[in-house]
Amino acid sequence: MYFRLNPECYFIKGMKQGAIFDMIDCKIYALSPKETEILTSCEKNKIIDKEDDFLKELRSRTLGTFYQNKQYIQKLRFGSFIEKELNTPPEFYRAFLQINDKCDKNCWFCGYNGLKRSLGCLGCNKWENKDKPLDLKKWKEIIEELYDLGCNEIFFNGGDLSINWDETMEILEYSQGKFINTYITLHQHNLSEKIIKDLKNKTNLIIQTEDYNDIKFDNFLYLYVTKPEFLINKENIKENVMIDFIIEDKIDLDNLAKYKKDFPQFNLQSFLNNIEYHPCLGHTLTICSNGDVLSCPMMRDSNLGNLKNKTLSNIFREKFDEINKIWKLNLDNIEKCTCCEFRYICQDCRALEKKLTGRLDGKLLCNCRKEKGEV
Amino acid sequence: MNNKFKRVCMMEFETTNGNMYMWNDEVGIFVPFSDTMKAVRDEIYGENATSLEKVIKKLDFSDKGEITYCYNWLKKWEKVKNQFHNSQNHPLNSMDIKKFIRREGLKQLTLCITEDCNFRCKFCIYSDDYDYTRVHSGRKMSLSIAKKAIDYYLTLIKNNSKYNPIRKPAIGFYGGEPLLNFNLIKKCVQYVDSNYENKMLYALTTNGSLLDKQKSKWLMENDFIISVSLNGPENEHDRLRVYKDGNGSYRDVMENIGPIMEYGYENIASLPVYDLKTDLFELNNFFNEKNVPYVGMLSEVSRYQGSKYYDQFTEEDRLKFIEHLKNAKKSYWENIENRNSGKSIFDLFFIKPIRRMLFEKNMLYPQNNILPFTSTCVPGNKIFVDVNGTFHICERVSFGHPIGNVDEGLNFAKIVKLIDDYFNHMDKCHECEIQHQCSYCFQHFMTKNGFEYSSKICENREIDMKEAFVSILETAEIFSEYIDDNNYFKQNNINKYWGD
């Protein structure tokens, strides 16, 4: 008798343990080392014991079933595994446009102060920048370029984008109808009724705040900055709130669990994407207010060129190998993650990890010790 | 049976190993199947949709646990539909095509620089055996036409680089025998070097008989990808590839290839074709030799374009070849452990179709957004220029369907009309059970000036494909790990830590 997982179930092994990922119900089943061993044998088409309780359990959960003969199971996927290799355009889907660096506030969590946040890329940060910023005309040209390149998700952030609100609005309006999703990040204190009215039906508003009491609206996204120890009732956080953890310079290695977030939701598309690409860096570029093109908003040293004297197309032509190398830094390339069975559904911030470990492939912010078989 | 049933449950088949599968064309996947699954499916999607309890009661001859599993899985599988992506709506307009071509197209400009050839290959699509293609002539492309074509193509590449900045322009030289117009090749390359900054990819398809040391040296210096129509060992090559006077060409071709191989030039490939008289074992041994260029593409002599080529063969020939192919397959799989990696022509016979069927065909998406049926390219994806400067879809498609010319460029209105016409002739595709596995393209349906209906061309296609499905799945059952290793794209990551 043989047992095989169904076409919709992927079995991914870590160094010691494995997990089953159900691509239809989008559920994860973490397995013990013993269960991993049994399932490995099954997936290699080896003869098994039909009375095994674990396999019966998998069958009762409609994850796999028994067969009389050796069976070939084709796995469910999305698209083709080779089609995109044929001289197709770069798969550039997401851009951060930091349309200014300026802010007259001095928030304690600002990147300017050297503090590190888990979602700093989505929030506002002022940056030291002596270069002349790009003008409105150039931003419009960049938006045209992004549209032509097939980019479909844009995050506008600063700085304080309310400082030169008319220009911000002109850029936002110029982007209308060109992309599938656009977002703008503004600090809670910079919002006004006029701004909220101006943004209505034009873009998605992300409000940065450090005070949970500021979270009043259900129709906006909030980016709530907090230290992990202040977050008591994690379960009660509203659905429209993203938690932006402060990461201290010195991490208590025995207490990493406090940073731990739940695994993000996954689906077939994101799972297959993460087998090849980094879950965050993949398909993404950042354009700074001075025209610098970065691979990540928070990796300020990842400069790929400047748009004052080049186009994005030029940068892709000249630096595509470099860009692709960063995009394809999937978690198989990251220490620790490489031996973890959850590597294709997990989140990862390379900017933070690089700052904390000094290495592009380093990993500190995870309390799993997969290489030792620990969770 | 309602419509849902028809679309969810497609072609069923059984391998000789005793396993049942269902080809689910809506998703594009083979799924394991069983008699119980079939009975449960019939109950669920029959006229009166029913609950698990009722199904169990009705199918009391079967194991309750098995019925429960099948019921739950079929219900679960229905949810796959939520992940579907829709295809482009028809009818199309010129903008849809322009948008597609400026991003995804313009992959290659192929210049047919002469219709003349010093060979008269027995299977040539430009021979009298093919009703819908041109015939040999002494006509050559002029430098002026070549320049116009190059200018048009490279200007398109430049103007559309904002949509695809990493596209590498490629120019192919084709014939007839293109080396009969070698000076034009040289002039074209000089023209590009003097007028454009693009890093070009050059390709040449030649019969190899005129590939002397001087020409070879120049082609290698310019990094040409050289495709030689080398057809196998001497007896096989000379059976099919002969000079105008009927004499074999093997010795001349091999003499010319020798220095290129000795030099260690890697961008040279063989393009053999085979027919019912080909000895596959001899072919395989020949292409395993060190001094022979690797096989870039292996093709069966074309059965399309109004072909009469196969009229010469008897039913006995056909059956004999099928038996021969079976023996070759048996031998290949019996010796798979000792396979000489990357060199066996049998890989192209026996692994490539499996890889194509299991890993390369789209799932959930339609095969192509613009042309949801068959695997055909969108015209303009490549531009084939004949000696007069007229643009055609590709070198394999009849010239009765031009898509522009060097003076006026691509005619998008014509392309739209061509696609719509094609689409309208795909009358069987809507109900076809193997849409996601279709490998047909324009060449299979084109006549001199129009298209055949797919209901005519594909009359027995599903039956043939069912046979192919059985063959591929029963091989995959036995050699599953080897087959999965050929899913080279992502499998290495997925299969980490699978070692014993």
C-alpha cells in the first residue's frame, strides 16, 4: 500500500521537521520529526503501513490518501514554470516613492534617530539628504515609467507628505487609474479634514501612529508603532492595524519570541513566488526624493543608480543582474531560514537583519532554531 | 448532468500499472481518480445535488470511509476555481495587440536572405510535397530591404524598451541556404555595428555545406549561434539531405563542422529531423559522439502545410516505427541510471514531452491571454521577413497571411483580423477536453489563404492525447523522482532535505 499527498498539498522539509501546506484551504500542518520521516517515505513512493494513525489522520483531513500502486501526483501550481524565462519584461510589481525627506517633527521612532522598526518601509521617516530633490515634472515622468514597466502597486511616503500638499496631490492625481493599488502614508498628527477629503476615492491611506487611542476609523489602514513589551493584548488588535515593532539595538536573544508575529496568510501564488523570490525584496524598488533607486526603502546603501541622469529602463538594462540577485534572495539563501520548513510562507525584513547581523544573509529576528530541530 | 459536471470532470484514463487519473482541463492538471471517486462525483454533480449522508446511503456497495474522503476532496477541489484568472476578451483591437507586442513580443527578426538552396532535402517544406508553402527560387534579399527590416526592428526595440528594458534584440539569417548570400550577412552585421549600439544576438540556420573555414571564423568572431541541419550518421543524413544532383552531403557537412568543434565553439547546434525510416538507436549513438554539435531541436518531418510527404510510407512502415519507438523507450528507461547526462537524443524523445506536459503547460491561467486556444504565438512575437520585404508570422507558417512589410511596418489591423479569423475557426476548442495541453499553432490549421476548422484538424486529437497521457503518467509513476528532478525550475528548493 502507498500513501500520497493530494495535488494541492505541498510537503516542505526543514532540516529536522516538515510541514504540509494546503493550497486550497491555505492551512499549514506542522509535523513532528517522526511524522516527517513517515511522510518523506510516502512521498518517495515507498510501501507503507495502512494502519498508521498519522496517515489515517491526514486522510481524514483530506490531505492525502492511500493507493494500491505507485502513483504519480502532479502538484497544483499557478501558470507555467518556464514561460517567464523567455525574454520577458522584468517582473517589477511594487515601488516605494519617497517623494520627500523632510519633516519638522522629531518622533522618537523615526528612522532618522537610528531606531529600527519592523515595518519602517511602510511608515514615514525623514532622511539626511543634501541633494536637490526631484521636481514635480520628474515625478510624473517616473510614474509614466512605472506604468509602462507594468508596476501595479505604489506606496507614496516621506518625510511628511502634508508639507507640500498641493504637489503631493498632483502626483497622486497623476497616478490615478495607472496602477492596481496605491497607498500614501501620513502621520496621524499631519492629517486634517481637508487631506482626508482630498484623498477620498483616490488612494489608500496608511496612518502612522504611536498611540493606539488614535485608531478611530475602520476604513483606513493604521501603522501602529510600539515596543514589543507594550503590546499586551495582541489578539485584540483591530484588523486594519499593522504593528510596527521597535527593534532595539541590543536584542535579548533569549527573549526573541516577543517579536514573533503570526505567519502571514499565504496562497498558492505567494507560496510559489517565495520559492523563487524574497517575500519582501522581490519585484520591488524604491525611488528616493533625490532620485536614488534602492532595492528597499530601509536599505539606504543599496543604491542602483539615480534618476536625475538616467531612466528606470536604463537602470534595469545596466543593473538587472544585480536587481535580480536581490529579488531572488529567497529564504533558501538566508541562514537559519534555509533549514526551516516554513521558509516559503514566512516574512523577513532584510534591512533589519542586515543592520542587526552586519550580513545580507544574516538572521537574528527569529526564535526558531531549526538547525537544532527546535521550534 | 449539468454544466458544472462537464467542466469539473474531464478526461478519465487508466495506466497499465492499474492507476486511474482524471485530466482536469479547467485547471490544467492530472489528478488521481478511482471508481469510488467517479461514483461519488456522479452523485454530487448529477441532476440532484446531494449530501454526504445521501451519497453514502446510495453507494452502500462501497467503503464508507472511501466515499467520505472522495466526497470531501471533490468539494474541496471545487474551491480551486476561486484562483482562476480570466483570459482576454474577444474580439480584440489593435491596441490589445500593440500592448502585448511592445511588452512581450519582438523576440527575433528573421531575414530570409535567399530562396535558393544547393540542397534538395527529401522532406523540405519548400518542396512539391507541401501545398501551402513557397517553392525554391533564385530570389535573394537585397541589402536595401535587409537594412529597412533591421531599421524597423531595432527602432521598435528602442521605442519600446520602456516596456521591456531587458529584451535582447536578435537577428536570424534564414533561407534557402543563407550562406549562398553570405555577403549580405556580413553587410547586415556591419550595418548594425555602424548604426546601432545594441548588443545583438545573431543566429544562422544553415545546411553546413558552405560553412568553410573562412566563413566559420567570421561567424564565430561575431558570436553567431549556428544551427546546422545535421541529420545523424552518414546513411541517415544522406537518405534525407542531398544536393540538387541527388548526392549525399554528409561528408562535406562533417568536414566543415570539424574545425568549429575542434576550436571548442559552444554556440553550434544540430537540427535533425526524423521520419518513419529513421533508426533512433543509430541517431542516439551518433549525437553522443564528442565531435558532433549537441541537438538543439529534434523535429518529426512536418505533417502539415498540405504535406504529402507521408504518402510514401505504408501502414507497415508506420507500425514498424511505433514498435521501434517502443523499443527505444524501453531501452532508455532501463538504462536511465547510466544515462550520459545532457547528451542523449532520447531525452528529447522521452523526457521533453513529459516535462512539457507536467511542468511547462499553464495551470489555472489560460495558455495565452490574447489567444486562449492552442499554443500559438501572437503574430508579431517574431517577425519573419521574406526576400521581398514582406513580414510573416514565422518561417513555419504559409506565406498567405502577411502581417506587414518593411515600408509600412507591422500591420496591427491585419494581425487582429488574422487572430479573429483563427479564433473563429477554433470551433472545437470550446468543448475540447485537452485545451490546456494543446501544442498546436497556426501552422497546423493554415491553408494557402485561410484556416481549417479545428473540428476537422483535431478530430482524433483527444483520443491521441489520451494515449499520450497514459504513456506519460505510467512512466512518471515508475520514475517519479527522476521526472521531478527534471522540473528544474523550483524543484531543487522544494526537494531540499529529501535525501536519505
